[in-house]
Amino acid sequence: MVATRFIGWLRKYEKWFGLTATVLISAGLYTGLVTSSPDYYQGEVVRIMYVHVPFAQTAMLAYSTLFLCSIWYLWKKEAVVDNACHAAAGLSLFFTAGGLITGSIWGKPTWNAWWVWDPRLTSFAIMFLTLVGYLMLRTFLDDKEKKATFSAILAIIGFVDLPIIHFSVEWWRSLHQPLSVSNRGVSIAPDMLVPFTLMSIGVGILFSYMLMVRTQMLYLEHLLEAKQGRLLNEGQL
Amino acid sequence: MRDNCEEKARNTLESRQGCLVKRFYLRWMILMTIFGSISILGAVRYFQEVRTISPKTLLSIQPKETVRLMGMIDAGSFMKATENEPFRFDLSGEGGKVAVTYTGEDPDGLLRELKTIVVIGNWESGDGEFQAKEIALVPNYGFITSAYIFSLVPLAFFLFYMERRVALLYVMIKDEKVYQPETGQ
């Protein structure tokens, strides 16, 4: 009953997340691509920031969600929580790939290289590989409970990479620029801060919406699979 | 939304599934219209404020209005500004070559031989010189467009697939009478 109540709640509130994300991302794209000024040093190419940084931040938010979700699963052992973890992992992989691709495209005109073995880029690539490993592990195991438990443990171990990603630009000399928004202040011009903030919050809320949709998708797929399995056993299909 | 579709299905010949699918596609059409309009506005801004022409195009169209000319400063052609003289250099690109004069500051040492830059100014056909009023960085708009396409288009497809799958799963499960949500009714 917990699962049906949880799915009912997701279904009831998801549209508000979707609507808010649409409004924020539309405003962010409009200000980012149409009204904001080019950067003094980078010129027009700075506009890649409005999609690269929100994707990278959301990838980390998604992994943090996966981490918390995995702890929750190991504690409560609810199947629907495992669906949410699985959904968060898929979305985190998607946003990590997006962050790496847009970063690579931004790197070429600014660093004259598609890829460098910089601490920030390398630790981000490790997160990508961890997520690929997580999803592969889920594919290889048949037993549902083992699958959920082992993948949750892997996700918790992989979380150690997140502080490394975040602080890599502080701990090592890096080609990647340091944090633009930190406790030292904000080092982005107000003109650029508006689309940057709109896109960052918008993509974050879009992730929440996608998580709600994907969790429902995985839950319903399992439900349908269970039902059809039952029908097969009963010789009805 | 679900209740309205059920009610509509009861009162008309339209099926509940048909009603849900119609709404789903309508929502995506509205979304595509919003993001398509923003893309058009971005493209308009690019053509009005960012697009550059090459020296070869400049020589062939001989524009009267202010244009943005992009090219590489030829080796051996660069002459630094003095008190009375402006910067002088030849800018070449796509097989064309144009003599440029620029009066003003050199922003961050951008002006040097073999550097590709954008000069903003007017073509003086009488003097056979391009008089630049401003120097700008190469826009590299292809990279910007690629970054947006490679991130937002897969995002849209991914979301479209998931939403469609969920809508279909609810219909399939409802038909199988497996799931009855407790809330949101």
C-alpha cells in the first residue's frame, strides 16, 4: 500500500514540477541565447555555460539522490524505493553524459582540446563509469532483491567520487575554472547570472519531474510484468 | 485530467485512451512551439548581431552598412598604431584579402599576426579599405549550436519516450485491472 500511495502522490504532483521546469528553462534559454551579453574573454562561446553547468550540477544532484535512495532502500527494503534508485541512476547517467559532451564541445574553442586529463574531467568520467557499472550490475543479476541490494551498495561506495568532483578545482591546479558561485562570493556578471540561475534551477526541477515519471515507469513495468507472469502461470496468455 | 477523459469517454464515442493520447501530443506540441520560438529568436539574434562575413564575401557584395568581418591577420602586414596613424593590417579568409585600418585600443593584445579576429566597421570602396571601429572575438557559434543540440534534443526525446511509456502503461494496467491509485482521484 505504501507503493501505491507513493505512486499516487507522484502522479498527483508531477505536473507542477513539469510546469515550473518548463517556465524556468524557457526563461533561461531566452535570456541565455537572446538577451545576455557575450563574455569579455570568451566571447559568444560562454553561452555553452547555460547548458553545460546545469547539466553537470544536475548529474551530481541525481547521484546524490541515488546515494540517499540507496541508503533508504537498504534500511526499508521497499521495492518502490529501488525503482526510484534505478530511475535516479539512469537520469544521473544521462545528465553526466550531457555534461561531458557539452564540456567537451566548450573545451575545444577555449582550451583547443576536446578532452584533457584534468582532475575535474577525470573524476566526472569516473562517475560516468560508476553509473554504467551500476546499470550493468542490475542487468546481469536476476534475483530482484540481490540486484537491488548489491546495486545500492555500489552506489553508496561510488558516492566517494562526488566530493572529489566538487573540490577537485580547489585541491589541485586545474585547467577547469574554479567554482563561480561559492562561499567566497559570486564571480559571474549579473547579466549572465540571470540565465545561469534560471537554467540551473530549471534543469534541477526538470530532473525531479523526470525522476517522478521514470519511477512510475519502472514501477508500472514491474507491476505489469508481475501481472502478466501471473496470467502466464494461470495459462491465460 | 484522467477523470475528464473518463467522463468524455462515457459521453462521446471517443475512447479514454484516445483522449489521453490526444492530450499528450497536444502538450508536446505546445512545448515544441515554445522552444521552437526561442530557437527562432536565437537565430534572429545571430543573423542580426553575430554573423560574420569573410573578406571574399565583402569584396563581392561591397556592403554600404556596418558589417562584421572575420579573417586572419596576414603575416608581415601588421603595423602598430602610432600617435597619428591607426593600426593597419591585411585580413584574409576564403581566398579574399582586405586592407583594414583600426583606430582605437588593442583589446587584450588581440591584434597580432596570424590571429583570427572579427572587425566591426564599414567598407570604404573608394579607398579600398575596411575602416574598423571595434575588434571582437571569433563567435564560434557552431560550437554553441552543437552544445545545445547535443544536450537538449536527446533530453526532449528521452522525456518524450518516458512520458509516452508511462501513459501507455497506465492504460495497459488499468485494462488489466492490476493497479488502482489511492490518491489523485
